[in-house]
Amino acid sequence: MAASFSCFLRGSVALLAPLAAGLALSGCAGMSETVAPAFADPGKYELYDCKQLEAERKALAARTADLQRLMDKAETGVGGAVVSELAYRNEYVAVRGQSQLVEDAWRRNRCRETPPNAAPTAPAPQPPVIKPAPRSGSAAR
């Protein structure tokens, strides 16, 4: 009987450990806003011009959205909170930190968004090339 209770206890601990880890790690999620800059190099964007900063802003926004989708998807599965935290949270926090630094540089440089280009216009039609008709030997005489 003691052996079966021991097996039950080990099995319960094995099931509850991921749940406890997920709960412990989920407390870190609220800290991500204040900790994020600690995961990024503060001097990385100092020499970027507005065009480079704009491209970096777009890339970081896309990566942040991708990571958020991946975390949301992971959380729908069994033990998803743990998987989400372990697989994606660190990169998410790092990308958010980089985004904050890019935004700071953007404001410091007084950058403006590039207006989206109008629909690409087709090249202007070229006038038709008129070739002279070939001359026949009898008409030339």
C-alpha cells in the first residue's frame, strides 16, 4: 500500500509541477514593461537615421505581433502558459525593449512617418514607332 501511495504522490507532483511553474512565471508578465529596456542595448539606435529607424520600427512591430500570436496560440493547449513563458516570453520582452529604444530615438530625432506611396502608376505609354514601308523595286524607278 505504501508503494502505491508513493507512486500516486510522484505522479501528482509530476502533474502539478508545470502548473506551479506556470503560475510562478505568470507573475513576471506584469514586469515586462519595466524590465524590457534591460534586455536591449541602449546605444544600438544612436546612429540610425529616420529611414533606418522607420524600417526597424516596422520590423519590431511585426515581430512583436508574431510573438504575441505564438504565445496566445501556445496558451490554448495543455500546459500552454508554461510553454508560452518558456518558449516566447524572453524574446518578447527583448523585442519590446528594443521597440522602446527605437521609439525614444525616433522622438529624439524628430522623425516623421513616410507617407505611403500612392498606387504604383503604370509607365507612360510610348508613342508607336512608325517604320517606313519597304520600297518595291518598281515604285522607286
